[in-house]
Amino acid sequence: MCNCPVLATGYHLLYLPAIDGLRAVAVLAVVIFHLKHEWLPGGFVGVDVFFVISGYLITSILLREYGHSSFSLWKFYQRRIARLFPAFFTVALATLLGACFIYSAQDLASCGANLVSATLSVANLKYMSQGNYFTISPDAQPFLHYWSLFVEEQFYLLFPVTLLLLYLKANRHKTVILGVLCITSAVACVALTNRKPEWAFYLLPTRAWELLAGSIIANIGGRTTAHGKSFLWTMGSVAGLALIIMSLFAITEGPTFPGYHAMLPVLGAALFLGSTGGASKWPERVLSTGPMVWIGRTSYSLYLCHWPVFSFVDYKFYLAAPLVRIGLKVTLSALGTVLCFFLIETPGRLFLSQPRRRLLAFALLGSALVVCALLGTIVRRANYVDAGIGIQDIADGGLVFNQAGTNGSMVLLGDSNGSMYGKMVKEIAKALGLRLHVMSVAAGDPLPHSSGSQPKLWHDSLAFVKHYPPDIILLVCNWESKLSGEKGRLEIAINELEQHTRRLILITQPPQLPESGDREFMRNGSRPPFREDPVERLTRIESNAVVKRCQSKRVIIIDIDPLFAAGDGSVRFTADDGALLYHDGNHLSDAGANVVKPDLIRAIREMKTDF
């Protein structure tokens, strides 16, 4: 998001407040959509308008510098650092700090992972792997809006040199070449939206055409001027603004976007920018008013601050009245924007953009990248213990904690239902002086089949416990899915594992929280009691019965059903302090795992007296 609204005329730059006004329209559209999408169904296209503006402004600046022979990549990226990163890192760290006080352990871990991806400028790729933008749980993704920043940053890595080569080697044809690149990207966007909508939404190659549209307008503006064609240019300006406003109401969220739908706001922004030639036309006068210009100038800080505020408010106050949440969001976002703009963004840009501080700017950027990446990694690993994180060799013991423990050893095996206890089990191991090996892997299969090839997770886990027999093995799975169609798998696993351990502990599967128990549903009026789907409940009880029948002298079963079933048969979803016991419908949160903690400690201590 470039911060210098200009008009390129003969590669000279003139300040145009109307472009700040257009930026205000874009950011307000995004904020209103996030605040309550029914108010402005297509408000998310404000990002597309931003892309066009950014392409226009960056190209205008680069063409001026090429023309004056003053271009330098070091200078260009220094400006980018000064413009973007003081506010970026400040808001990112403040967001992580806020998440530490508001989120459950699993959501905090996700926040840490997303900070790492944002720090490495690949947030758009990270979110692409998580699914559609419009279906990702918004209140637990406070960095979700960063995807658009890094589409721009990836564009900035490639575009300056590309445009310079065109300027030097094919100046007469650079508009045509940029047009070909723009059309190619747009065609790819439309084609990929039908097949891989997440890819089309998040990837630079399918979004580059929006930035290139602004770049083409700037390039054309470098050789022509809007003066002297008042009526035609006024009509172009009006038409452009009308298309943008139309797109805010006509386009709706869903997997069909961006595709050809994005052409409406992009064409509108391009028409408006291409028709800009002063402040004499009434669309420009409207957008050049003081409030619009001020919002446009603060748009970057507003964009950064509003989304984490919205996420935190929705997460923490999911039972509050909608008007209360809206009031909190608007107030806190406005306060955060003012503080960020005046205390961080503006002084940071002025300080770091000075030529004599170029080395300092790059040094501070490098330091901030290291600090944020380390913090995000630490938070991720401390709050979600899963052997699938990073490259862990299960056969060598997976994740190892409390290696100096002298009171025996314990191994945690399982799938994501095992990993949901990982943090709690790590705390128990430390308190009881046990060496802990975590070999649970989300989406993994830790049970053998009666015949045929065996899952790798089972093979590697068994190899480790055979070589290093632990005192205790804790095995936890989503029994419903793992035993479906082959209930004998568990018996085979137990017969094999109990040969290599003193005690084996299994934990039953908790009741499934219905969809109506989700925070989003509760924000929209859903209230307890929440009851498990009867069919799901019957299947879960049958699977748990298979587990409970495995009880023996060396196999301990912890039945957690009574811990999460209320007296009226409903699912207990909050702790006494109000903390949510579920991370999602099938997994407990850290607060939920802690409800099981006393029973697990009791089982371990009782077993140790027999050793």
C-alpha cells in the first residue's frame, strides 16, 4: 500500500488528494464488510481496489525515477521498509501479545504459526493451504488480512526490475507487454477460480493482473494528460466510481471470487485513476474532502489494526449482544489506528526513509524478522504438542521433553485426539519427573491393521517402543474413525504394545459438540444446552465400549464421558471459569484437557506404586 497518491504527467508526480479518498473508500468497504457483511456484501473487493491503486502509484514513482536516472533498488526497498514494516511489526507483536491473553492454547499456537508465515512474507500461501478465505474461522485468525499485503510485497520483489528492463529495452512497447501480462494473469485467474478457487484467491500470478491494471494506467498517464478533455474525463471518473460502488453491493462472497467478478472493481478503479487530472471534477471533489483524505492517509494503519481487534472481540465476547461487539470493534479499531499512525507509522517512515539510515533500515528489518519468526515458533511449539510439526523422526522418539526426568518414561501415541492432550501431558511429565516422548500426529494413523500394509506411524512408533520400552504408554485416538469397520485393530495394538511397557493408558473419546455450540453460532443467537447428535452419540458410545472392554491389570481406561456430559444429557462446553472446553466439535481445548488432567495424574501415580 504505497503512501504517495500522485498523478503521473510526463513522469512528473503531482499530489492528488482524490486518490487518498479512493483509498478511504477501499478500506472502509473492507472494514464494513468485516464488521457486518450483510451491510456491504461485496465490501471485500476494497482489497482489489487497493491492488489497482498500489500498481498505479508504484509504477508512477518508478517511471519518474527511471526518467531522472535516479532509480536504485536499495533506495526502493528502503522506502518499502520505512513505509510498511514499523507498523507491521508493531501490530504483529501486539496481536501475538493479545492472543496470549485471549486465545486457547491451540488457537494461540495457530496464531504463532501464522506470525511466522507473515514474517516470512508467505501468509497468502499459508492461508491458501487452510481453505477458502470466506470459510476460515475468522475469530481465531488475527493475521488473516495479511495475505493481501504479501501479494503486494511479492509483486514488489519482481516488478521494479521487470519494468526497468522494459523501460530500457522496449520502452515503446512496454504498455503492450504489460497489457499482455495483465491479460494472461486475468485469464489464469478466471480459469483457476473454477478449479482451485483458493489458489486463484491467494496467489500472486492470479492477482498480478489487478496491480498490472494500475501499472498500465500509470504508464499511459506518463505520456498523456487528462487536461483539456473535461467532459470525457469527468464521465470516466464517474463511471469508475460507479462501478466500484456497484461491485460493493452486487458481488457476494464465495468460491466464485475472484474470477471474472473481480473485473468490475478493477475496471472501476482503473477508470477512475485513468480519468484523474486535478480536483475540478465532482467525483474528485467528493473524494478530496478532509475526512476522506484523512481516512485514506491512515488506511494502512486501519487495515492492520481492525482485523485483530475484530477477531479478539468476537472470540472473547461471543455471548455479548451484537451492538456491544460492534461498539467495541469500532472504538478499539479507531483508537488503535490513531495510535499506530501517529506513534509508529508516520515517525517510523520519516526516520527510516532518510538516505543516511539505509543500512539501519535493513538491519532493523532483519532483526525484526528474526525476532518475530522465533517468537512465533516458540509460541507454536509451546502450545500445541504434535510430532507432525517440523521434521520429527517418530522411530527416533518424536518430540522429547524433560529428558533429565529420573522417575521413568512415558510415550504419547495417537492422532489429533492424542495431540490435544500434548501440552497437558507435557506439564504432567515435568511435574512427576517423567521423560516424555510425544509421537502423536494430527491426521495420523497409529493403529495396525489385521492384514496388509501397516500405517507408517504405527510402524515407526512400534519400532521405538520396542527399542526403548517406556514405563507408560498413553494411547489416545478418535476411536470412532479409527475403529470404523475394523474394531479388532485396537486389540492387535494392545497385544503388541503391552509387551513393551509396564502400563498402557487409554482415554475414551469425549462427546461431540454440535455445530450449534460453535462461537459463530453463539454470536448469532445459539445458546445451551447443546446436545450431541443422536446418531453420532450412538456411534461414539459403541466405539468407547470397545475401548473400555480392553481394561485389564496392565491396561487402564480413563472414561471421560462423565466429565463432559451434564446431568440433563447435554454436552458441557464451558469450565467453571467460563473457558471453552472444546477447540472444535471433535477436539478439546487446553481447558478441556485440563479437566481430564486429575484423572490422568491419579492413574499414573497409582500405576507407579506397582512398579
